[in-house]
Amino acid sequence: MTELDSNESDDSSLDIGCAHFLEAWRNLPSQARDRPLGICLSAGTDSSALAFVAKAASTRACLPPVTLLHVRHELRGQESRGDALACRELAARLGLALQEIPAPVACGADLEARARQARYQALRANFPGLLVTAHHRDDQAETILLRLLRGAGPLGLCGIAPLREDGVWRPLLDLSRAQLRGILEAVGWKPREDSSNLDQSFTRNRLRHAILPEWEQREPGITLALCRLARSAQALKPVLSQRLDQIEALTNLTWTPWGFRFEPGKAGREADHPEWDLLLERTWTRCGRRPWSRPHRIRLLEDVLDGKCGTRLGGQGEKATFGGGILAVELIPGGRAPQKDGSSPP
């Protein structure tokens, strides 16, 4: 299989993508290989290339049924309707079933995060198989940089996992954005362009369009170096996870998609101990949301360990309640992401 720093030409782009897809599928746990494949399709470059790759792979190997999944947030008016039409056209060309899933999101603070959360909730509720996304090598590098900026620990630096615990699968992480473009050029398909992806008020877009390209030009290979960092962190993850399992049991930690609850005082750790970073980062991720910033996590733990009682708002529409040695964080029903205290931007 091609290594991260491969220099293959675009002459056989679809074949290369298909080979990556099939090898990633064969490397899945046996129970996952029997699940239907839902290709998350926005009609943009990456997801359209994934759709072509999945179709090609399904004709070359005995794969489970492949369905295209298009989530409609209805945020961009006519542009969103054009995306849906393009998805229908692509489904017809590939001969694949298309499922359109509504997940309306209101404009406002932390829009990107709220849309992502609504998208995955809608997908999980409407499709029982693996959710296949088109995340690639450049996405991985951007994610590592974002998490470094947010103070992530070793588990956060694992970056985008090839297979998440909730059944989200990324088979193309070893391919670059340029290779995915090459696939569409090879098959003669013009993707849709989401105008919001050019809005550099979003941190990821600034990294994608300005910071990383300039850095790569000055220090060639930085993207590959960031991806190798993710692989190193992923290799250490089993050891770290075993330790976190022990702390979970010690502190009676329980979690659901709506929140979590635990008793930090039972672990005998100070509020700024690195193991809390790892534990809370993992727990918030399991709940499907971005962790609160490190200073706010430390402040919460200090309050609990000092025996204080109270509540605090933060994160992506969450409320933290503490008292009696217990810290509970839960999603506010129907709430919007607060603009204070947690990780939401102003």
C-alpha cells in the first residue's frame, strides 16, 4: 500500500483510491465489515471523489450495500438546493441509492460545530451501518494543528481516527486533497463548491487556505510530519486508554451522548494533572462534542475538589453542575452554544 509520502501520478487516480478503500475495508474489525456502507455526500470535491471510489471498490470486491447519504441543513438557500440536485445527479450516474436526510440548523454562534453535531445525529438516526466520510491527509494535518491550538493532549493528537467507536469510518486518510481532485478530473465530474468553505473567519478555513499552504511552501513536508505525529499518538493510544479505563472505574464515571458524570476526588489528583486532560478529552469526544478549553476544565475540577457547589454554562450548549464531590456535564435541551466559559468562540 502507498505510504504517506508516496508520489504516485494522477494517471490512475481512481485505481489508487480504490486500492486504499479496499485495503482499509479489509483492515476493519470483522464485525464492521458486514455493515452497510453509507457514503456521506455533500456534493463537494472530497465526498464526490469518495462516492466514485466506493462505487469502483464495490464492483471489484464483494462489499456490503453502498448508499449515498446527503444531509440537508438548509443554511445556504438556493446553493443548498443545488447541492441536493448534484447529489441526485451523481447517484444516478453511479447507480447508487441516495438517502436525503433533513437536519436544519439555525444561524448563530458556533455554527460549524452545531452543524457537525446535527449532521452526525441525523445520520446515526437514519442509517444503521458504517458512516463513511472523505477525510484525507490534509484534513488530518489541519485537525492536528487545530487541536494543538486548543491545548489538546496526547489523545487529541491522535487526530482523525480511521474508525471511530460510533461507526464513522475514514478509508482515505492516506490520500491527499490533490489526489481526490485528480480522481474527479479523471472521471470528468465537476463538484459543487460550498462558499462557506472560503470564509476565513472559521479557524479551519484560515489554516486550510492561508497558514498551512504558506508553511508547506517554506517547510516542505510539514503536512506529512503532522500526519506522522497523529500515527505516533494513535500507536500509544491503547496504553493511555487502559490507564484512563482505570481512572473511569475509580471515579465512577458514566457517560451518554447527552453528557457525563463522575467523582474526581476519588482519583487523588490535583485539578491540573495531565490525566484529567486525557480523561475529559476522551469523554467529551465520546459524547460527540468538543471538549471545553483546558482553563475552564481546570476551573471546574478545582471547584469540585474544593467542595464548592454551583453550575456553569459552556461548550456546545452544555451545563456543568458540581457539588457533593460530583461533577456532571449535560447538554441543555434545545439550547444554543453559550458564548462564555466553554470552548465556544465569541
